[in-house]
Amino acid sequence: MLSSSFAGLAALAALAPGVIAACNRTALLAFADAYVFSHENGQVGNLENIAENFTYVENNKTREITSGIFNNAFVIDHRHTTADEVDCATYTELIITRNVSGASTPHVIGTQIRHNPTDMSAHLIDLLVSGPGSWLFNASQTLYWAKRETWSVIPAARRPSRAALKAAADTYLDMWSVKGAADRVPWGTPCARLEGSVYTGTGGPNDSCKPGIPTNSSQAPNSHRRYVIDQSYGSIDVMCIFEHLANAPDSHQFRMENGKLRYIHTITLADSAVVHP
């Protein structure tokens, strides 16, 4: 049985896909900027327009925001943010190797932030904080590969639809529990998966995302999926629970180009007791 924290996430996730609204992209990105600044200065006082029903979730556990990862000021080595103007949300990937004092503080953080469409107040910050002990973790190696990828804006006429992005991500995440799902994934060539810090490619034209995909489709599902879709980057991030890995918190971000998967980034807390040093 899932814990109460997971049950709460199920309720929050149920709110995400059904919202129909045109949210202000500038406002979404401005709050994401403030969120990143909070990591850079180690405090959350600059976060404004917080909803009365605000919830902070770190590694699939609801907690006070002041008791989480924001107790340290970091140097951000890599940052990429996408914005979902339909579901009023952003996803931000951060790679960190040190704090502002120069001490080694390696983390890879994935964060979904959700806003109320009426007043743009933030009602949920939902983040995964990986660190030493997490699945295939090595922040320096993750940074090396992430810097060599191109996640540029896709021209409007070539952007994938929201439906195509969601179908690709769901089909990929179904590979663990649905027979034949792997055959329905829109694999691209080249395609490279950054799983923790392990890269399936070399930057060459024949790179493949297929090495290491599951061969057993009888496992527990990847459940409690929460989506952030940004067609302008051909991107979808899905946060979920890897039930077959002892309910490990997980994030999979996908980049689609010309109808095929180009990049996949994963953050998995296979041992969710390891949060941060």
C-alpha cells in the first residue's frame, strides 16, 4: 500500500492534466527564475505570489519548504526550464557541483511548479533532489553530457502536438508493465538517454536510446504521473513513482524532434532515503 505522502501526490497529480487555460508564459518563467534564485542564495523569502493552499513536495514527501534543500546556497552549473501554458506549470532541471563557498555539494534537481490559472499564484512546488547514492549519480558526468546537447526552440511548424508528446512519454514509461510498449515508442536516430550520469550515446549520428530498456514487461507500473509539456522545446517531463524500485521517486524528461525521441533525461532516487548530504 502506498504511504499517505504518495496518496497526497495522487490527488495533486489528478489536478494537473485537466486544466484548460492559457497561462502567461512570462509569469511562469519569472517565478521559475525566482525559484532558481532561491537555490542560489539559500533562502525562499524572494518567492512571491504563493497561494494560500500552497504545498511543497520534496522527493515525493510533503514537508515545510524551509526544512528542505533550500538550506544551502548553490552555484548553478546548468539550468533548463520549460513552461506549460495549458496546465500552468514549469519544469526546471538543475545540475549543481558546489555551493557558493566552493564546497562540493553535488545534486541534480528536477522541479515541477504549478500555478493557479486565475491569479498565477504558485500552489505546488514538487521537486526531486538526487545526490550521492541516487541511481547512477555523478553530477559532474551528468553536467558533461547535458552541456553537449541542443535543446533549442523548435520552429512553430515543426513542433510536436501535446498529444504526441504525452503518448510518447506514457508509452515509454509503460515499458515496465505493458507488453509490446517498447515496440510502440517513437524511437529516433540519433537518440541519447542520460540516465543519471550514464549516457547511451557518444554524440554520433547512430546514437540510440534503446540500450538498457526493460525486457520484462511484467513489473509494477510507473504510477502517479505528473506532466509538464512545452511544445516550443518539444519537451515533456513526467514525474512519477517507480513502484518496481521500492516506490522510488522518478523524473523522465523527453525531447521530441520530427516526431521521434531525440533526448531523454532521468532522475531516479532508487534509494529514497538518500536525499542530500
